[in-house]
Amino acid sequence: MVKRRTYSAAFKARVVMEMISGAKSQAEIAREHRIKPDLLARWKRQFLENASSLFEKERPNHEVEVRIAELEQALGRKTLELEVAKKASNIFNRLNGGT
């Protein structure tokens, strides 16, 4: 079984910048790094598609914030339920002669 190589984001960006700079051709870069040209083309396409996001102001992800709020509410409910259960257990133990 052939193990697939993995590449870091920094490596991909560096290789794509080599292609964009025009210092070397895509074929030269592919040979140098032993990477298939179609993989380099995919990386370049992804890079160019996402380049504009680098200049956008960072705004919080609303969906993530909503999810965090939901989880915090659920945690609060569970904490309250646990406290009620502890108190009920203490009362039950006192009524049945426990400590």
C-alpha cells in the first residue's frame, strides 16, 4: 500500500508563490518537488480563490457564536440539574437515617 504524502499549508503557499512569481514553470516546480502538475494546479486554484479573504476584515463567525451560546445554556441547565439532584439526595438520605 502506498502512503500518501502530506504537505503543510506553508509548503503549499511557498510552492504556489514560486509558480505565480514566474521564476520557474509549473513543470519545473513539479519535477523539483516530485509533485504531480495537476496537484500544483489545484493548489494554485485554491490559493487564488481564497486570496481575497486575506484582505477582508475579520468578523466573528455568527454560527460559531450561536453554537457557543447554546452550549453555555445547556451547561447551565445541567449544572442546575446536578445541584437539585445533590440537594434531593441529601434530603432523601436524612429522611432515611443516612448521614
